[in-house]
Amino acid sequence: MQLGDKRPRSAVSRVSAACLVSGETLSTQIKGIWKEHACDVVVLKKPGNLDRLLELTESNMKKMYEQCPGWGWSLDKKRQEFLHPDSRFIVCSYPNGDLMGFVHFRFEVSDQHEQEHPEIYLWEIQLASQSRGQGVGSKLMQSVQVLAKLHCMKQVTLTVFEGKSKSTTEILILDRK
């Protein structure tokens, strides 16, 4: 997703206040997902370890961005995306503080099929190489789904790189159970 995209920018303020949950409820729900992993999981508006998140993103994505025509890699643009007022993060770290992975998301309003409805747009899901194959990515996605449901979101949307010059938008429709 580029900075100049057409997605709404002030969707957080448009999400119904009746759907917002307390930090304690959110923490309990998300931490329950991670109970079998020895890690620390936090939901943040602005992470204190922003440089570590950017380093991981650059390590994982720079080559792909550079191979996609019209995209290119810019650390400054990525930093601006991370610092956007609507950006939120779920960060998972080992007990020693090493980063396992994170998701970067925003609450937005989708105008799909000419109907507006709240969604979570997943900007990034990044895993450290040593965390791959351990279920960390699945747990991060489950955490986003729990977060979306607790905030009355109908879907989670993300862009997936398919190769050197292609990306697609994927929509995960949430079961209301």
C-alpha cells in the first residue's frame, strides 16, 4: 500500500463508540491466544521499538518492493505509514526482548459495493526469521481477528504480494459468532 492511496484516513473517529472495548478486555482476549507461547504480546498505538519494527520490515520486504513496478522501497515513507495517527500495532517479543513479529493495522471504513462499513486494514504482518514455522504468524492473524470482532468490524482486509509485479487485495469476512 502506498502513501498516496485512496483509503479513508480518519476512520478511527468514524467507528461507533458503542463498539469500542476496554483495554483490559482486549488484553485478556488477545493474551489468551498466546498462552502456549513464551512471549510478551502488546497492542500499541505507537511502539517504543519503532526502529526495530522498521528494520524487520526492511529486511523482509525491501527486495519485493523494489521488484514491483511503481512501488519501490522508501524507509522514510514506511516510517510515515507507521507513524500515521490511525496506525496501531500488535507486537510479540521473546522474554529476552528479541522481536518475534508484529502486525501494523488501522481501523478504516470500507466503501465496498457502495456501502460503508468498518474494517481493519492490515498494512503489515512481519515475522523475524527465527519465529517462522512456529505458529507466530497464525497467532498474530488470530489476534487481529479477535480485535476486529471486539470492535464490531465486519472484515479484515490486506494486500498480498504474489510475485515481482503483482499484488492482490484479500478480504477476510468475519464470522459474527
